[in-house]
Amino acid sequence: MIAQTPPMGWNSWDCYGVAVTEKAVRANAEYMASFLKPFGWEYVVVDIQWSRANALDHSYEAFADLTMDEYGRLTPALNRFPSAKDGAGFRPLADYVHSLGLKFGIHIMRGLPRLAAHRHLPIADSAYFCHGAADPHSICTWNPDMYGLRCDTPDAKAYYDSIFRLYASWGVDFVKCDDIAREYPHCRREIELISEACAGCGREMVLSLSPGPAPLEEAEHLKTWANMWRITDDFWDDWRLLKAMFERAEKWCIHAAPGHWPDADMLPVGALRQCENPAEWTRFTQAEQRTMMTLWCMMRSPLMIGAEMTKNDDFTLSLLTNASVLSILKDSWCAHPLRTLPEESIWIAPRRDGNGTYIALFNLGERKRTVSISVAEAGLPALRGQELWSGKALRKTDLLRASLPPHDAAVYLLK
């Protein structure tokens, strides 16, 4: 089974929007291979509208003239991804990412391009046509490039099978499908068709569904048909969004398990929004970034870096390479909050091997605050351990306590 642990990687959206280029993807892949790969980071994902030639920033162009093949399947824009020439698609770029010991991913929208339906293009390796698969009444509200599919038809199955066979031939390892995770109930069958096409394409691929919030009542369906799904709309560097994530994490954490992971979205750290302003940096404080990383790891969310990684400063690199904190993601289970109040939260997660327990303390308030919990309240004996961000040892105690600046966190491994 794939995605036995939460996927870890980089996605181009936060730093480049729709305008990422092959040059930028290669540079970030090289950085990941050099500095992050030993810590478990492995996926390099090209986000939305890679088939649009005139992309400039984070904005969409309605009814953009997207590049596609004769079967209505989107292909990379050659001015942005020159190695895709002569019909090679993303294969050369994927091969390069694989040569670095990493994995390659792409973003797709559900459905098929409107232009493919309007041109009555045939569906590859089938007797069907794109206009027969398309549902003109199923249109994304924020990006009208595509029609959703009439999922009760063989045409729809043939189209999804055709695009995933193409992605397999390109060497794709990860597919982020957009405009679908929160679109229940009318996208239920479309999720199933996409999942079946992904599983049957002959290559293992992680299937990620966006955007959120996915409906909590559909958790079992999502766990059956996807490897990860968004529990929130786009997450950016805003404390209000981060504080609100504690409630989402509490509701979804019980559904995190090998093969399927609730996704709290990308990590807006480091250099962001580079097309609009190359000097732009995350608006999160260092304390808030520690809180974000701690919560994501405790709830076992996938981790997708949003930064232009070649600009990482020492702090950002240290945040992404703390092996002790990252180990929570893979070594813990059954994480849940022990207490969440307006100004503080405390989470606990035992290790899978029985050798210790992780406890995270969060100051959600606007002033310095001492957050504490007795080992009795945590259901543990008196223990000793280590705070994982600082590396500071903790002597044997009956009371776990941390004096934290606003919006900061501490996380301990207790044994």
C-alpha cells in the first residue's frame, strides 16, 4: 500500500502560483535532494495550470487557451517546460527528479478541458469522444477551464483512464486533483472514477484531493478512495487560519492512518508569492511556524513545503530538518488533544513502538503564558525526556510545564 506514512514534499503554489517554470522546479528539486531528502522529504509537485503559456502569478485567466494533445489531454506549456517538446510531456522532468532520488507530482482539475469538448476530440484508445464525457453543468466556480464529467457514462471512465495512462507514461508519482474534495455529494462518483483510474494505470501514485474543507461525514468514503484530502480551504500565513486549524485537527485526527491522511494543506514558510514580489517572505513569526509544524506533525498531516526553497534562511532550514520533530509524523499514532481552550491546547500521541509518548503544549493566546499538565492528567507515570525543538533535557517530573511566548509551542518526547 502506498502512503504508509504522511507524504512529505514541495508544491509550487505558494511561491509561484500558476506560473512555475521547469527551471524553478529543477532548482527546488536539487535543493531538496541536497538538504532535505535525508529527513524524509521526497515529492516535487507542479501545481495548477502547467498547460497555460501566459501564466504570470497567482491569478487565473478565465477560458485560458490551454495546451493539449489530440485526445483532449492537457500537456505542459513548452515556453515554461521546454523539455516537454516533441510530445515528451513531463517525462524528461520526471526523469530528472527521479535521478535525484526524489518523486514527481502534478496538479490536475477534475474533468476535461472545455475546449476538448467543444472541438469534439476523441478519447485515446477508445470509441468515445470528449463531448460525450463532458457535463457542461458541472463547472468549477473559481477556475472555469474544465467541465466535470457525466460519471454514469463509459465516456467518462474512458477519459479518466486515458489521462492516468498518460501520467504513468510520464513517470508521475503523485496527483493532486482539485475542485473535488469539498464538492460532495455530486462529485462522489467522480472521486471513485479518478481513484479507479489512478489505481489501474500501472504505476503507483499518491492521490490527493483538494480543496477543503472536505465534509467530515464523508470520512469513510475519502479513506476508501484517496490517500490524502484537504480539511481546509487554501491555508496561508495568517495566525487566524492557524488557530482555527486546532478545531479541524481535533475533528479529523482520528482518521489519520496508513494509506489515508487528512491534509491540513501546505506549509507557508520561507519565500512566498515570488511572482508578485521576489522579496516576499512568510508573515508567520518563528513562534507561529513552530506551532504549525508541531500541530501538523502531531495530527500526522502530510507536509508540503510552499517556499522557494533555494532562498531558505537558517531558521527555515532548521524548521524543516528537525529529525526529532519530524519523527512524530511517522512514529506516533492515536494523536488527540487532551485539552483545548481559547488560549492554550495540549496534544498527546504515543509512539508506535511503545517507547515513549509525545506531548505538545501550545500557547494560542496573545501574551506570554505558562502551559502545563500533570502526568496524572495525561495518564502517565512520572517521566523524564526531552523538548524536541530546543533539545533541552527534562528531568524526572510529575508536572510538564513550559513558559511560552504568544503563538509558540513546545513538544516533548517523554519516556
